[in-house]
Amino acid sequence: MAFQSQLRIPGPTPLPDRVVRSMSRPMIDHRGAEFAAILAEITAGARRVFKTKSDLLLLTSSGTGGLESAVANLVSPGEQVVVALCGNFGERFAALAAAYGADVVRLEFEWGRPVDPDDLAVVLERHPNAHVVLLTHNETSTGLTNPLRELARVARSAERIVVVDGVSSISSIDIETDAWGIDVAVSGSQKGWMAPPGLALVSVSDRAWAQQAKARSPRFYFDWKEAKTWAEKGMTPFTPAMPVAFALQEGLRMLEEEGLDNVYERHARLARATQAGLEALGFQLFAREGYRSNTVTSAVPPHGLDVAALRKLLDTRYGVVIAGGQGKMTGKMVRVGHLGAVAEGDVVQVIWAIEQVLEELDIAPADGRGVAAVTASVQGVTAAAR
């Protein structure tokens, strides 16, 4: 039996057909009027998604490149930087700051537990010279969404520059960049924007620009000032990832056609359905209740289940690709992505396939309980919405 391939990792995410078609257009002059119009449309649309009136820069890189640009433009060697972390991508943010010579102050929480705003306030009080705070909105290594509004409020109240890794959240989980006092927010094209990897989106506030003028870290490719200067001329400083720009333009159109509130509700609904399906199959949800991500679900497998064997059978036999754990959770959890172009039927297919593999591995019988749980969750939410 043939199955449609299901890419259900936290990113890159599946590409809708119309996004794929958009990339087949002929190449254009990246210094010409046609690209200038595309850049203007992307910038305006991204500002609406970020909910910001600040500068929005488009950089040809992965999301991590966008994060590196924040450190390179805001941090001076030897300067204290507070990094609040509770997972692998928070660790990466800390390592990135250290690579630029920052004196990293780590506010660390157990994986699967959110960063506590009160604890952040204490750390900031103890380190008055740490002018920049690095926060992770959505920690995909653990399937957890941090209380960003509260964390940003604490940092902004302490008069710090607030930098947010929103790579896997922005466009799938609501964020109010200006209203929450976020100075820099970073996202990546390969997540909820429904485009391939290759473009980072970075919002920069006036406060961040003032800090950028003082920072002494070396920078060239990721120099925000250069990016802004060229953007005002309808261009990027260096050759952009043109096909990804075509795709991002189309992905943004799809987001706005659906309506952002509907996009966020869909992600929340499918997250609950995924969680219900996995729990029905004997998986234990990893992230703390109340902070579970709407873009990726992490879960510890039933006793006796080999995660590598599960993932291999899902891929080779059913065309379903899910992620395993990262860092210290390698081999100890599964992560199911449900962001971007995803609907109820996709979740049903993934949970059904996992149930079939559990039976093949002699872990549990395939009796339809996973799909039933997904269906009940979706119907329950729909009924409540009425």
C-alpha cells in the first residue's frame, strides 16, 4: 500500500502546492524593480505577523543566522548577557553569545519546565550591567512554549534589550512584538511561514538600534545597518535566496487569506489533538501542562519502545517522518511537528501510523484508540467553538 509522505518534524515543514509552484518562476534581477516589489510585500506582511512597526530585515540564512545577527549587532566582547534557557535551543543561544566573547549569565531550568519570570527578575537585579537578555519563545527540543509576555515585561521593566528566538513560533503562535516590549524578534522561513529554509526575518526596535550603535562585535554579512540601508533601496546587501523569497511571498499570502487568528486557533487545535492521540497510545507528554507548544509535541515513549526503530518503520513503511530527541534527550523521546501546512487529516495519518508500528514492534495492539482520541479531541473543540 502506498502512502503520501508526511514530514512531521519541527522544521523544515511541508510546502503547499502553490508555494512549490511559486518557486518555479524564472529568475529575476535582485537589483531590479520586480524584486523590490517582492521585498516590500514580504516586509509589510511580516510586520503584520510580528505585530510591529519597527524595521523588519530579511537576511539570507537559517534562523540561527538571524539569532547570530542579533548577538553580533548588540553584544560587545566581555559584556555580560543574560540567557534564559530550558532546552537545546536555549543552549545554542548561550553558546552563540559565548562565541562572540560575551560573559554569559545562564538562567537555567530543567528541560520540559518553563523559564520563571520571577527568577528572571532576580537574576537581572543581580546583574545590572547585563544590557541584553536572550529569550527562547518556543523550545522545540522539548515541545514547550515559554511565558514570553511575562518574561519580556520583566526584562523591559529592568530596562534591558529584549531579544527573542521566535524561529519556530512566529506565524504559528501569537506574538505581539511591540505591545510586549520585544526589541528584537527572529523567525525563519522554514517553519510556520510554509517556505523552504534560507531566509531569516528580524525585527529591530529603536532601542535595539541605539544598542547596535554602541556594540563592538565584528560584523559584516550580518550587519543590520547595511541590511537596512539596502532595504530602503528595495534590495539586500548581498544576493538573496530568490526562490525562497518567492515562496515566502506566497506563504504570507496564504497566512493572510486564512486570517492570523484562524491560523493560531488551528495550530492550538491540532496540538491538542496530537497530544490526545499520543497519550492514548501510551506516550507520556514531556513538557509541563499549560506550557505545551502548539507547533511541536514532545513525548516519552511507552516502556520497551526503541525510538530509533519506531522512527525507521514509520518512515520506510508508512512515509511518516517524525523527530527524535536532541541533546540529553536523544533516543528518549519523540517529537511530532504540527506547524505550517497541517490539517486534521495529517494528524490522523501520523497517529494511525504510529499505532500500526507499535503493534509491529509488539508494544501494543492496533485497536484504533489513537485515531479515536484525535477525532474526539477535534470534535470536542469544534463543539465547544459552536
